Amino acid sequence: MAVYQCSINGRIRPIEADDPDQPLLYALRNDLSLTGAKFGCGLGQCGTCCVLADGEVVRSCQLSVSQAVGKTITTLEGLGTIENPHPVQAAFVTEQAAQCGYCANGMVINAVALLGRNPKPNLDDVKQALANNLCRCGTHDRILRAVMRASGQVMP
Amino acid sequence: MTDQTVPCTPALNRRDLLRAGSALVVTFASGLAQAQQRNTPQLKAGKTLKTDEVDGFIALAPDGSATLYCGKVDLGTGLRIAIPQMAAEELGLPLEAITLIEGDTALTPDQGPTAGSSGIMRGGVQIRQAAATAREALIGMAAQHWGKPRNDLTVADGHVVDGDTQERLAFSVLLNGKPFALKLDEKAPLKKPADYEIVGKPLPRPDIAAKVTGQHPYMHDVTIDGMLHARVIRPQAVGASITGIDESSVKTLSDVKIVRINNFLAVVSRNEWTVIRAAKALKVSWSNPASLVGHDKVKSWMVAAGNDAAQSAGKEVLTQKGDSAKALAESKQVLSASYYWPLQSHASMGPSCGIADVRPDGVTIWSASQATHRLRGICARILERPLEQVRVIYRDGAGCYGTNGHDDVCADAALISKAIGQPVRVQWSREDELGWDPKGPPQLLAMRGAVNGEGRLAAWETEMWLPKATASLPNIPMLGPQDAGINQPQGLSTGLISQNAHPPYAHPHLAVRVNWLKDSPLRPSNIRAPGKIANSFAVESFVDELAASAQRDSLEFRLEGLSDPRGLAVCKKVAELMRWQARPSPAKSGSLGRGFSYVHYKFNETYVAIGMEVEIKRRAGAIVVKRIVCAHDCGLIINPDATRQQVEGNILQTLSRTLFEETQFDTSKVTSVDWQSYPLLTFPDVPELEIALLDQPHLPPLGAGEAACAAVPAALANAVYDACGARLRNVPFTPDRVKLALARGHA
Ligand code: FES
Ligand code: FES
């Protein structure tokens, strides 16, 4: 059993794993009780497991614990809380941009990264940024509205 | 987070809750809290679960708070705000005083599955009636207390109020710690819509802040003390048997147990990643029965099965009016066309997950099932336990849109927990979910129709080929128990798939026939708007084909045969929003088009009209949906924003199903088992949406969970035809089919 020292939500968290290839997703969910990132496919195809690593979006089902060492990881929980949400989270609440909400983690994480590199995206920019994140419930329109709102713009 | 903590909210201090534990508890005052206990014998002494008792649904606590016990569950659809709105309104309680408990079989009455758009229409209406009964009873108690006629009294803010003196008596004082002990009165008067203060408001849902901050406790996030992780290794082919297991293939992984019950095979470990690796590494050999027809042969199989005495479940005339055969024979021009809807997966974003704790004195199941009360019976049967020993606790899953794998995964967990005597969590993989969730059944429809000399609909015939649902089947056969060789009732479940099979426009001669089939190519279940999507696709497309053949504007053609004022209103609203100009299809442009479709759901529920604008990229065979307009009348609207969100979801999900989705399978198994082989709509495909909700405050609330789905596919097909003259009759509308239709007129 090896221990991987990972920086997660501003703290160094030791993660024990007997396999260096274990995806970070399982460590977050099972060992650190950070269940915001969701298991959707384990194949890098859906985006429900996204986290930020050094500000970039990473699919935590595709990032091993050994690769996570040395990166600064932020999860959905690290962005904000119910009482004190991140502006993107607040915009999702205002637009009521979740049905089942299982995809919401990936949507919020990608939106935060997008607004980090492009504070005033147009609608197509947002659609492209979320193009690889799936939603089964058809919440897309509200998610787009929420991201536009978070950027201080209204949806055209 | 272990699912054992009991956050201290006022509601949870109440005795019955502490005794029984609770399911998903949402308090409006404090966001979301949860607690539960294992099923124990004491649970039997809990509150009444009767649907004809006010106490089945409502408990008022001495501190003024109220708990609603709801047998229906919020599947991401907004019941969690709408049902408390209905109850708060009738009872004269502030919304913040209400806690909602959903689906827990130890606490909630069995109100039937959360299916068929029935959450508000039946579940909410029942609770509203209980609330009205409770309010009348409280007024009666106050009238007696004050010695005043009850007509002088009203309720507000958890109190009965004397209109003359403004004197107030708290509900809790009136009840004095006792239950209502009262039958639900079907005739208890309801509040007048003009007096509504809470119903009709677009109040925000209580779960969204938690969902977007990672604090919402989904099924997938639940952990139980001592819980083990398991993965089921599903057969290599449908119906395959194990011919050998090489246990040494997992020897290098420590702490792995193999559980085998006949052909049911699972691996178990304390560590989730270990069990995932074990499931992959375990070498198993299987027989290869090759019993399936293959997705590309389903249509011909259906027609053949309809004519084969061994496979036919009978032919039935569903509707007959006039003499369609004679009218068609006498028509100058008879049109015919057939339409096909393929097998589809529920395709939930989160593969199914369930936990079972099977103990000698009781069984507890944690589940995201849309039908926890039904699942309770399933688990009791497969575990051979009396029903009272089984408790199912609801937790939110990923949206399921019908019976997906949620029930199966709990049956898996129950079998494994029973075998090893410990609580077990089973998480399906993506491949499991798309491969093995029960599928929406295939539907084939052949239409014949004619238009008379005045260009009006003269005669219509629908012939359908449909898998027949087995009468009074308690549930679909569960995968795990099937492989384990456990006896269970066999048969098909499909939902009501033969409705909406003819146009709702005046037509003198009509016949609807169905060829019932004994089987379906893969295990079927209800999938959102069961059957009505395919039937409305065929009917509303063929209406368009008839209008085009008569050089008529398709909307005028519909409207002249429509007399229902609510139907007319939604159609006219869409026409107005689209600035519809009357002209026959196709348009002149060759690439831009518009389409229309109208559905009166089940002919007695919600009214929907949809208009679409599309552009066709001829070279690529691509359909670009630019704008979708919808007018929607589901009677009284409880929460306009939650309703709007449902309509948006209906539209976009069905757009996905129409453009992209077909479960593919060869002769042994499903082959579309990831998001590449089973693609969904993505953000770049999302059109502009405009939705008009037509409120009917004086009419009963109807469902909003599925009706709009049914109007989507034909509006799209009709828009494609209008744009380029190509008629799409087979779903999904892939680029290959678009190109084929461009070349030969239809596909
Ligand atoms: S779970 Fe990681 S991309 Fe789907
Ligand atoms: S809200 Fe359910 S998957 Fe997106």
C-alpha cells in the first residue's frame, strides 16, 4: 500500500492505494468523502467526474492517483458551499440548472475553467466548452443560461 | 460520508421519525438533511401507510412543523417542490414548515410507481386532498373549541383564524399531539384558485443548491457501515451459461471474494477499485446461445412474428369508426407509409447503483428506483422473506426515465448480500447500463390514408406491430435472479404503448389495428412517454404526408379537423410564435424548413403543439435544428418554472432519441455499450427554445413529465421534409438516412 500526497481543495491529503493506476475518482469519493465528482462512464466520455487540476479540467476517472501528485486539485466542494457558493454555482441555482443534477459537477467545473480563460464567452464558446459533457435530462438550455449569467451576460 | 448521521432538524426530532428513521428528508428551512436506520422489527409499529388515511400522508408536530409522506419520488422532475406547494396551499401552512419524505416503504403509502407523468396528477392530487381533509378537520376542532360556526373560520400560517375576532389557534394546540385518525375525504373542498398564494409560483427547487455544490446525497454516494463493494459479471451473451471460471486469474488481487449462484456471478471486495479490477481480470467462459435477432432485422422480424402463430399474441382492433376499407377503396389516391421506432436505452448518466443489507431479522435496500414499493415486493420474493421484513429507502439517482437498471441492481445487491451476510453496494458499469438496462421496445406502424376532393382527411388506417405487455405482471423479470435460477413471474412490461395511434382530427372513416407480439428482441420496460412517442411520430408525420399530397398547408389541414378548444389554443399559440404562413410543403428553399406537430397525450391528458425550424446540410446529411417552439397545456400549473424545465427536458431528450439513439445488438448481445456507440445530443446540437405554458387554474393538474416528448419527432420529420422534400420514417435520423432520403425521397 503506497501513500500519495495530493493537494486537494487547498490541503495535502494522503491517499492510500495499492495500485498507482487507481483513478483519482475513487479516492475522492471513497477515501476523502468528496462525492461531488460522479462516476458516469469510467471511459473519459461523459464528464461527470471532472475536477480542476492546476486550473485545467481533468476527468478524474482518467487521472491516476500517482499522476495527481504534484497537481493542485480542486473539486466541486472546493469551489463553494450551499451558503457561500462560487459565482458559477450561484448562477446554476438562479437558473435552476439541474434536473437530476448528476451531470452538474462536470458542467460547473467546465464552466469555471472556461470563464477562467475567457471571462466573456459567447454562446458558441460555451457550447463548445461543454461539448464533451453529456446530460440525459435535457437541461442544456438552462446550463447555457447559467454559464452566460455567471459571465455577467444574458443569453441571446 | 456514512449514511448514518442524523442532522438535528425540528422534523427529525419527532418521535415517529426517530423510531423509524427517515428516507430522503428535505426540509425547506435547512436545505437537505437525511437519516435512516436499518430495517428493524420496531418499524412495524410505525405510522399508518394507508392511502385512505390522512395520517398516511401528513403528520403535524407540536412545534408547528409538518411532514408529508409521499409514495412518489422526485426523479429530478421537481415534485420535491411542487407537492409541498400543493399541500401547504390547502393546509394553510408556510412552505418552510414542511418536510417531505419520499418513497421510503416504511414511512410512505404506496401511491404506485413514479411513472406515466402521474407524480402531480395522481400523487400530488391525493396528498392535496389529504391536506384539504386535514384543514377541514382542524377548522371543525376550532369551531367546537370556540363554539362558533365553521363558516367564520379560515386557516393561515399553521393556525385556524376567527374572521371576526382575528383570534388564532395553532394547529398543534388543536391536535394536542394526537394524529388525525381520519379517513381521507374525497369531497373535502379545495381552495379557490383565486385565493392561491403558493400554488402557481415559480418557487426554486430545494435540492439544486446542494446538487451544484456536491452536497446532495445521491444513491451513488451512500455508504453503510461494513459495506462491501461488488460488481456483477454479466453473461457474454443474453441467456448464456457459465462453462468455466478460472479463479486463479484474480489471485494477485488481495481481498476478493467470488460469489456464484448458478449463472449469476459477482466479485466482492472492501475496496471499489480492487473489485473493478477483479471484475475485469476474472476469466470466465460462457456458452454462446446467439438467440437474438440483431438490431438491423427487427422490422422484418416483427412483421414475420405477427404472422407466425407461435410468436403472435393475437390481432386486435383498437378503434373503428365508419368503414375505412370501403372509403379507401373508393378514394382516387391512397397513400401508405410505414414508420419505425427502434429499441432505445434509458441511458441514465449515472449507471445504476444499489445497496442491500440482508439480515436475519430484516432487509434494508437503498435504491433510486422509480417504484420503491414495487421493488420491496421484488426483493421480498427473491429473498423469500415476508414483505414486512423488507424496507426500501429512496435516494436520488441519475434521471431514469422509466424502469432502467435501478431495480435490477438492487436485486443484484440483495442476492450478494444474502450470500455473504454483509451489506453490499453494487455499482453497474457504463457497459452494464447501456447493455443490460431494460430497453424501450421497438414499434412498427403502417399507415394508409386518403384525402377527399375538398382536400380533407377522408379515411385513415393504422396497423401496428407491438410487443404485448403481460397482464398483471408484478414486475419485469430481474436479471440477477434470472441468472441465479430463481423462479420469478415471466413476461413483458412495456408501459401503455398502443395509445395516440390515430389523428385527433375529424375523420369519418377510421380503423386502428394492432398485431400483438409475444416477445420483444431485448427485455423491454417502460421508457419515457411509452409508445406515444413512436405512435405520434407516425401519425403526425403521416398527417403531414396527406396534407402535402393534397397541396394543403399542414397546419390548416389539422385545424379544420380539430374542435377541442384547448387543442386549438396550443396549435394557434405555436403558429403565432412561429409567424406561420400558410403554404404547402415542401418549401422552395431546398435547405430551410419548418414543421409542426400536435399531440393530445393519451387523448385525455396534456395538450402539446410543437413547431420546429431546421436547416439541412445536404452534403453531410446533417440536420441542424435551429429553433423549437412549444405550447403546453397541462391544466393547473403548480410551479411554472419546474413545469417549464420538464418541458425543456422532454424536448431536448426526445430530440436526442430521434436524431441519434438506437440500441444496437448482434445475435448474442448489445453492442452499443458506451457513449460513442450510443451517442446522445450534445451542447452544439442544442437549438433555441421557446416555450409557452397555457395555465388552466380552474382545471385539474395533468402531467408534464412526458407529454411534450410525443410531439417532438414528427415536428422534426415534418420540418426536414419541408426543408428538402425528404421524408424520414425511421428513427434515428442519421446522416446516412438523410442522404438516402434526399436521393430517393424517403428513408
Ligand atoms: S466518468 Fe469520467 S468521463 Fe465519464
Ligand atoms: S440534469 Fe440529469 S443528466 Fe443532466
